[in-house]
Amino acid sequence: MPAQGVILDSVANLFSRPDLTADLVTQAVLGSGLTIKVSRGGWYYVELPDRYEGWIEAGHVRICADDQAPYASSGQVAQVTSLISFLYHEPSVSKRLPALQATIGCRLEIAEEDGDWLHVALPAGPGRWLKRGDVRTVQAGTPQQRGSVDEVIAMARRFLGLPYLWGGCTPLGIDCSGFVQLVWGLHGVKLLRDASIQFTQPDLAVVERGDLAAGDLVFFGGERITHVGLHMGGGRFIHATTHQCPVVQISHLDEAHWTERYRGGRRP
């Protein structure tokens, strides 16, 4: 039976092969679970909850005992709502540098509360402190509620100017499919990982260009789908791209570069 594991670091990279010089395929964040399929020479071949697979260095993962409940699966948990939240050694922002950071969407076990601070238990090692204003407290296991399109677009705008990173899926660096997956995922809609498989995701409705609405996904490519963005209405879309400037930015479907590459729309 495959072993279950949990991520120990702020962000852990998954590669196409067990080699740090291989291409980055995706990332996993602090506290998230995974399934270990293969162990080889200090590496694990793993499957993430979105069914995406890759090789990860074993040091980023704690293997869970068979009788151990998944991390942050009971009681009250702190879900990070800031793009990036610092976790401190003690309840002070000035006495020491932060111990690590947690990115938006991470769910962390709450050990105790102290005014404006929460003490969180991590998957391994000592607990850390974070500011209450960086999170919202929810019951473990509570699903993300589907947000309104306005909320989705507002969230997407928070990423404007953040850097593009092939294989990235956090505010520290993000690619096109990771961007729409994270933004819609924070509002209760589960998207698959790559643009090409999002395009054929069976629970997404096909939308003609003339019927595009805010919140729809817009896809681009040649013989295959290679890029995706989030339609904002009126032909404008927000996306993580390397075109002109490698950041999250707003473009228009009427721009020549995107018009000739447009391949269709899908509605979550």
C-alpha cells in the first residue's frame, strides 16, 4: 500500500525526474498531503491531491504512520489568507527573523491562541507563531465555498506583478495553469494542473468566444494547448505569462499575439 506523506517546507519542488537539474513540473506547499509511490536514492515519486505526479527530494516530506491522522485534519485550523505569511519563532515580528513562511491557502494546525497571535503546530519540529490577521480560522475538513466571480477576479488582481515561474503554483512564483488553479481553488472550484488538461477537463463547459464572461478560462496554443488565462470581461484577461514581461499581467484577446493563438474558452 502506498505511503502517505506531508510537506515540511514552505514550498517544495517536484521534478520530472529525480535530479535537481531536471525541469520543475509543479510544487507542493507546507502541510499539504501526498501519496508516495516510489522511493529511490533520497527521492520519492509522489502524487498530489490534484492527481499530478513528480519526483521530490525525500527531505521535504515526513512519512505518516498508518494509524496517524492526516495533518490539520481535525479541530480548528488556520487557513492563510495573505499571499505570504511569515511564521515566527516567538510572538514578535522584531526579535528574530521569521522561521519560514506559508503561502495563501495553506492550512495549519492551531495549538494555542494569544491575542493577535496564533501558535501553530507544524508537521515536524517546533511550533511557530503567526499573526491572526494573516489567516482565517476554520474547522478542519471544511470545503472551500464557491466564491462569486467578483471575488475570483478580485483575488486574481492581488497577484498582479508577481513573477512567472515555470511549474510554480504559489505567490513566490507561478505559471499560467498554476495561477488559475490556485485562484479558482481558493473559491471552491478544483481545476487540474496543466493548461492542456484543464482544456479537456470534463466538468468545465465549452464557451464560444462571443459568449465569454468574467471568470471563464481562455486557452491558447498551436497544435496543442500551451497557455491559459482568466477572463475578466470585455476581452480582457489576467494571466501569468513570459510574453513581454514575465509577471502576472492583464492582456486583451484582441492583441495580435493572443488573437492568433486563441483556442477556446471553458467555464468552471
